[in-house]
Amino acid sequence: MVGTATKKVKGRTYLYFTYYDPNTKSKKEIYCGLANDANSKKNALELESNKLKEQRERLTEKIEQIESELKKRKKKTVTT
């Protein structure tokens, strides 16, 4: 789960990048700046892109592990 959130504080709206951290099992927020600032939006998008790439790498590794285990089990089934 990744995305952005805004918070209004003393009349100003701030932008945060949010994601779920599976290690701590909690939602994390990273401050990006004022919500109407182009650099804040760019920072949030960069953070989101990086987090999604990180998740993709973990998922790819997990898929490879599962497929390897399935191949081993298939060989055992065929030879027995």
C-alpha cells in the first residue's frame, strides 16, 4: 500500500508520502512539503516510484522461490 495524503495544519495543507511498512506492521508517512508546491508533488512521486520498485523486487524474489519449490515438488511427484 503506497500513496499520498494531505494534512491541514493552521490553514496550510501539507503533502505526505504514505506506505505500509511490513517490518513494523505500521503505516509510515514521509513529509514532502506544501501540497500546492510542484517540488513536493515531485518528491512524493519519486518516493512512490522507489517504494513500488522495492516491492516489485521483493515480489519477484518471492515468485522465483515459489516457482523453484513447485518444480522440486513436481520432480518428486514424477519420480515416485
